[in-house]
Amino acid sequence: MKQAFKQGRTIIFIAFLLFIWELIVRFADIPHWLLPTPSAILKEGSQSYETFVPHALATVQLALLGLAIGILCGLTVAVLLHRFTFVLELFYPILIMSQNIPVLVLAPLLIIWFGFGLLPKLIIICLVCFFPIVISAMDGFRQTAPELKHYFEMIGATKAQTFWKLEWPYAYPSIFSGIKIAATYSVMGAVIAEWLGAKKGIGVYMTLAQSSFRTDRVFVAIFAIVFLSLLLFSAIRLIEKFVVKGRGFHAEHSKH
Amino acid sequence: MLSIQNIDKSFDALPVICNLSFEVKDGEFVAIIGPSGSGKSTLFQLIGGVTSIDAGAILLNGTDIQQTKGTIGYMPQQPCLLPWRTIVENITIVDELQGKPNVNDAKEWLDKVGLAAFEHAYPNELSGGMQQRVSFIRAIVSNKPILCLDEPFSALDEFTRLEMQAWLLSIWEKYRKSILFVTHSIEEALFLADRIIVLTKRPATVKKEIIVPFARPRQEEIRHSASFTALKQQLFTYLKEEKDEANVD
């Protein structure tokens, strides 16, 4: 109840901001090609709905596939880095460096190497997604309560058992917060990947709109990206609720 | 049963345990008390096989268990239940690590101690005292020849602690498993144990051994008897001696 009220408040506030935007554009007489009003964007969105949906679906597909691969890579890397210290020493600096290369610089290279197919696009999304997952998963593994680790030692758990039965499940909440960040990045990554050359996708739609000065369509694309990111974020939160058990939200219904 | 023979242990240059020997017989409840920092936790790490001893031997039923993990039932100070596992899943963890979780045994024990309703609950739905009961059952269900309890009630509030002591006593008097119980509460040791071993300050060795004369099954009333108070006074004096010497150093 309280949460619903809070969410309602947020929506009202966003509506209020859009209203201010509308007012400013109208009173300051800003030309339509420079900054369209929210109502014009909404109108454009509903009019070009049919042409836009296939683009959006293509992006969603690409983002989800990229995110899935990114999660897999991220978790694998995190597990390897955590369990084998020498790997950590070797690869950690490279990991950080990989995040310092701007995607837009890397993209043309990937196209030269791998062509215009799916592969370079997935590599880009994977690159943006996997870093937050690696970092948060590793933090989660490392933060495992020392008394639990000691207990596992005392009852004779092997290193592998301690990892898979203790550290791995202990890190679930951290892993999920990493995945949530990665999910929002994945949509953005997909759009950037599509700029490089694709037949369909929000990125393509955006490039076309931009080159024909259809600012309203650019905004339609922007809102679509925001909406998709939010949708993905909530979907992951829902999955988290089912996977992460016994921590926090059960306490409300405690029998004692 | 468990036999600790002349063990030494030092960390770097700091001797923690020096020539410590004692024994826990089958079906006996032995309590260890000592001034804080006297190496009680280290002793458990040695028995648990987590750390190696420098000299001496630790025998369990005649076999050397030095540096062998998983030979004892262990109950730590904190309940140490895994929050993502239900109570039954938590209790069977020790068996699970060795390949064969015994769910029926776990359920039977939960039933015996009246926690059957919480079988599928998560630990955060239980109070602190109940979590410690689950932790104790987990140690029992692991089905090891001896249970090592490391200050199991020290993190509980006074009232729950008294309740838990009475609970442990009633369970133990029914099933008589060998228990080695580390505590820093004199009263707790007197109320529960057959025998109390008083450790010296670091490096720890046996200072005194007291046989607790109260008959079993014990009642709550013995806490108020004259002999209980006398023994308590005596143990207190021993510990105070050690404390005073430690302060002189």
C-alpha cells in the first residue's frame, strides 16, 4: 500500500516535469525541429507505432541475447577470478583496461574484424554488460560472513563445497544488483551497436530520424529506450524475488 | 573417547596452548572455562582439524584426528544458519557435504524438540533462541561421536540463555551424547556439566578439574543450593587468580 502510494507519487512528479516542459516549449516558442513538446512526441509515437514496433522488437532481441551472454561471461570470469588468485593477479588490470576503451572507438575495429553481422554487436553489448556483473559478483563472494566460513571449515567442507554451497548463494543479492545495472546498460549497448550498421532496430530508427531532422522521432526512440530499460529492470527484480529467499522481505511476515 | 594429550600450540612467537591434556569420556558432559583470551577458541580449531598442533596428540576413539576436518559435531557461538535454506535444509547441511543428507533424521529431531512447524521456514522467521536450537540439532544430526559447543549461548539475552540451558539439559539427559562445552559463564558450566576443566591464562593449560556433584536429572532449584554457591565461589576464585596474574604481567 505504502509502496503503491510512493510509486504513484513518482509518476505524478514525472508527469509534472513533462507538463513544465510542454509549457516552456510553448511559451518560449521553441521551433519544433529543435525541441518538440511532449504532446507532439506522444502524437508522433502513436502515429508511427506500426513502423516503430519492429525496430523496437529487434533491439529487444539483440539486448536480451547480449545480456544473456554478458551475464554468462561475467559470472564465469567472476568465479574464475575469485577461485584462482593467480588468474586474478593476471587479469584484473586487463579487466579494468577493457572498460577504459570507449565503445565508440572499439566499434569500427570490431566491424573491420567481424563484418556487419550479429557477432560484433553481441561483443559490444557483452563488453558493456559484463563488467558490473564481474565486480558485483566478486564483491558478493568476498563479503561472505566470516563466521559462516569458519563454520564451514569446522564441519569439514572442501574449498569447492565452501564456494558452491556458501559463497555462491551468499552472493545472490550482489549478483542481482550487478545484473540490474547490466540490464539497463544492455539496451543502450544494443542501440549503439545498431548505429554501426543494422537493418532494423531503435538505433537505425534513430539514425534515420536524426539525419532527416525529425527531432520528435529521436525523442520517441529515447523514450522507448528508457521504457525498455525500466521494463527489463523490473523483470529482473521480479526474478530476484523468486531466487533470493530468506533475506529481508520474509521478516515482515515473521511468526515471532 | 576424545583424548587431548599434551598438546602445544603457538602462533608465531606467541604460545597459546602449552602442555594441555584432558579427556572426555563416552556420554560425558565436560565444560571448559577460562579467562578470556585463554585459547579456548584455538582449542576448538585444533580439535576441528582447522589448525595444526605443534606437539602432542588429539585422539578420537583411538584414532588421531589431527588436521582431519569433519570428525566432530560443532555448534558455534552464532547460529550460523544459511539464510537461503529452510530449517530442514540447514540441519542436513553437514550430511549433505559428505554426500547423503538424512532428511528423516532431521525431521524426527525437529519433532522431538517441538520445532516441527518450522521445517520449511527460513531462519529469519525464527527468534534467536530458536535459531540456536536448530543449530544444536544440526550438530546432533551430523551424527558424530562428540559434540563441541563453542560458547553457544553467549550471544543470547539473559532470559533466553537460562531457558536454553534448561532446554539443553533436558535434551542431553535424555540422549547422553558426549559434549565438550566451552563457556565463560561459571554458573552455566556448573548447571550443565559433569566435570569442569578450568584453564589458566595464556598459554593455556589445565589449572583445576572439578567434578560437579549434582545428581541427574537436575532441577532448576540446584542453582540456589548452598553447594552450588560454594562451588561457584571456588571457581570464581580460580578464575580471579588467573586474571590477577594476567594483570601483573
